[in-house]
Amino acid sequence: MPDLPAGSARTDASAPSGAGAVADFLADVHAVVPAGERGRLIFALDATMSRQHTWDTACRLQGEMFREAGRIGGLDMQLVYFRGLGECRASRWAGDAERFGTLMSRIDCRGGHTQIGRVLNHAAGEARRGRVGALVYVGDAVEEPADMLCARAGELALLGVPVFAFQEGRDAMVESVLREIARLTRGAWSRFDASAAHELAALLRAAAAYAAGGRRALAALSDRGGPAAARLLQQIGRP
């Protein structure tokens, strides 16, 4: 995938009771990560025309998600989006959350089909070149064969990349596919709404707890009232 251009992106080709425990687990994560190594997080966005009517609100919420991820520290992020007839682009890796908000503001929605399969393939390619901590996907539609998407999600699972799928809207078919992608990769599914940024932060911190101390650490966080940790624990426990 080519980089997002520096200018316009228009070319053809988004418990207080557990807070202390979360901080402790994040400290453990930093303690076990080799010096100079940073985590990597991919944000992938559906920018097809079906999201046009909510795009301004979505941009604000997606921007908040970038900032929440940036607050965790030690993360490099990459923005990926698809739209139009076969256009799917990826930015360079960077740690500046504000930069991603600026890049996203240059993207407009265009008619076309979803390209979730390309996003999953891209994430797998990045994971083969270097560890990717998670893929965050925001979208409202699925127009590709579910079996194909699940097969590609399986590849991500083998590479250890959980998918945090945020669904805009309430289409039941879309929910079932995104939930299955999340399940297969041992990630999580959530609604994309006003609570999305907070939910993402909680999910990322729970994933960090799991990376630091495995299932035992995640269970301890869940016991302290962390709903995101409980959700990940439930999904990790499935075959």
C-alpha cells in the first residue's frame, strides 16, 4: 500500500476501580519490552459513501481514539483507509496522534465496496515485518464473503494480532461478521458511538495487561472490575 500523501489524500488507486491495576500492568509491559522497541497499532477506517452522513461525527470520535492510544505511550500508529473503486492506502508509522487527526481530516468518503480483506492482508504483512500489537477497525458494512474474511482473520490470529472491531450502525449481519473476526483473533467487538474512545482505551490497556502477564494478569484485572478485561478474558478462553 502506498503512503498517504503529505497534502490532499484525494488520489485514485475511526473503571475507576481498575485504574490502578491497569497502570501497574502497563508498567510491567514497559519493563518487559526491550529498550528502544515500541509497540505498533494499526487504525483502519471504512471511508465508503455509506458513512458519509455520519463522517463529521465519526472523524471527531476517531480523532479521540487516536489521542487515547497516544496517551498510552510507547506506541507507533499507522492509519489505513479504503474507499472508491479499489483505493486502499496506508500512512507511514508515527507516534504523533495529532498527525493522524490531521491526515484523517483530508479524507472524504467515496462510493465503493468494502475492502476489509485488503486491510487484514495489509496488517498481516506488517506483522510479518515486525510485531503489531493490534488492529483497530471502524466500519458500518461488510460486502465481502464472510468465509474469506474469517480465513484472513485466522492468519492474523497465527501472527498474534488481535482485531478490535468497532461497528457503526446496527446491521445484524455486519455485527455477526465483525464479531467473528474479533473472536478468531482474540480481540473484541464494540459499538462505534460516543463511548468508543473510552472503550478503545480500556481494550488496549486490557490487551497490554495480557501481553505483560498473560491470562493470569488479565483475570486479575477483570476481578478488579475491568469490563474490557472481562470481555477479552472471555474471548481468549474460547477455542
